[in-house]
Amino acid sequence: GLYTDEEYVVSLFQRCKPSVVHIASLGDAGSSYSPLQLDPERVPMGMGSGILWDREGHIVTNYHVIQNARAAQVTLANNRKYEATLRGYEGDKDLAVLKIDVPAAELVPIEVGVSNRLVVGQRVFAIGG
């Protein structure tokens, strides 16, 4: 079996799983076109993860995931895929915000903690990034 602290961590990640998304950044095919690509105009440039921030479809991710991308495709935990638009970024902080247009009922935003309640030595976890 698991130790008590392991059970807590496993439970935490299971609760957050519906809020984690997969992000594929897409670029122009250019000279790297392969006949095996489904879309000859767009090829995968990179992949990463992000988290659903709210029911309006905002997603927080790392800037390097979408940097220089022509487009981004987001896959939700239910395996549905959506085109995302870039809403903002701060390259120096490696943060970006994307938005997908999805019915709110399909979205499970991450539960956000309160950082001013943290104490030195307390554990914190990075989820979806």
C-alpha cells in the first residue's frame, strides 16, 4: 500500500487531472513537409501542458510551449481537441495565456490555492506545467 503522504499526493493529482490539458504548437510546413502529415500547411513544432484557469476557457501554460507557433491545439482530459488563441504572454517569466471556445460545462478549472497562507518548508506541487 501507499504511505499516508503518498495517498495525499496521488489524491491531489487525481483531483487535478481533469484540469490539465495537452498543448500542441503548430508551425508552417515550409521545407519540412512530409506526406505523412495530415495537414500539409501545419506541422507539430512542440508539445506541452497547461491548466484550465476558468470556465471561460483560459489556459495557463509556459511561453516556450507556444513560442514561434503559428497555431495551437488544446486537448482536454476528455480527449476533445480545440484550436486555441493566444491572449497574452510574458516571455521573461515563461508564461502564456491561451483561450479556447468551449461550453463551460465541459471545463473543469483548476482549484487555485492562496499563496499568502504558505509557510517556509511547506510542500508545493507544480501541476500541468
